[in-house]
Amino acid sequence: MKMKEVTEQTGLTERTVRYYMEKGLIAPHGQWRNGREYTEFDEADIARLKAVATLRELGFSVEAIRSMQAEPGLIPQIVAERRQAAESESKIANETERILSGINADDADSIEELANRCRAYAARPTAAAQNGRGQRIGHGAALPLCADRYTG
């Protein structure tokens, strides 16, 4: 099967397929004809590309996928690591959404002003940061993507 058919069946671009080939995630057969190499894909290559695409959509790195291919026994460990990373990313995304939904950016006239508004809003306690006695047990003082790097 030719590259055009592969891209149609997988929904991947030719560039992406070639990248996965370069990284060793798939190894289709090549044939030399008339001084040029022609790549031939089979059904196993299509299945592998679809699997790689699914795992990439779930945030697995090319290196992690390559490791799972080389050593299937590592799959549970790599999946657990990705799950932990996804939990952290989710917390960051939720906090980012909370901050950006809570500020008024309509009249911000500089990135410094926008950042100051974001930091100020992030420092406000959330309902989840209150325990049953009304005491603060934490707050979002550190911005999820900024932490302490950009204070001031």
C-alpha cells in the first residue's frame, strides 16, 4: 500500500507517518525501483500507525511508545506514569480555567497588567480551599504555569 492510502486510512499526514518511520515506531518495507526507494505499507503497519496515533493523542511520548514496543513488560509502569502526569495536567488545567474565568481581561492593556490580575485572582481562596470551620487550608497563590518563577 502506498503513502496516500496510508494517510487516507489512518488520518495522519505524510509528514507524521515519515516522522514515525524516522523514530522507528514503524518499519515498512522499502523497494528500490528506477533509482528511487518506494515504501510499501501492509495492514500491520496500518494497525501500528493507528495504535501510535491513539497513544500520542493520550499524551504518550514517542520515547514511551518506543519503550513499550521494545519491552511490553514496561507497559503497566509507563501507563501509571502517564496517568500521574495526566492528573497533574488536569489540576493545572482546572486552576488555569478558574483563573482565566475569574479575571476581566477586556481592558488589560499590557501583558504585565494581565499577569498581575492573574496572580491576584490566583491568590484568592477557593470554596474548595475552605474547611468546614471556615478556615483556609490552602489557596492558589502560585499560578499553575508560573509557580514562583515570575513573581514581582
